[in-house]
Amino acid sequence: MRYLLAITAACILVAFMNMASAMGEDISDLKKLISGNEDTRMNSRDLAFFLATHNFDAVPRGGYVELNLNGTIYKLISNGVKEGLCDISF
């Protein structure tokens, strides 16, 4: 009986790890994450931390976030009161 519980726990853990690693793969993942969340008080450090927790390679640079996505560098600027978390530019 204990081995069934251990196997079930291991399967659940693997499923959660798989979901966490699924983010951060392409621009559509980024756009989905940005448009699905809003925070008017988020600055560049908060935005970089938020993106890094979703497996994006993001670094705060002054008033913007530099994001390396598959070798392409994007500049993300927090939106403030506008819809979504930030604007994306190359």
C-alpha cells in the first residue's frame, strides 16, 4: 500500500515539474503570460523576477527588462495602467 502512495506522489511531482518547464519556450508563451496578468505597480525588477519564475531568461536593465528568447533579445517595458504587464519590442 505504501508503494502505491509513493508512486502516486512521484507521478504528481513529475507532472508539476513538467508544467513548470513548459513555459519560457517561445514568444507565444510570453504573450500569453503577459496578457493573462496585470499589476499596475510592477517595475522592471518585479517583471524580471516574475518572468524568471516562469523559466524565461529575463534581466532588469534600468527601466526595462532584457529578455533572451531563443537567441533573440527583446526589450520589455512595464505598462503601468495599460492592459497586460508590459510592451514588447526588439
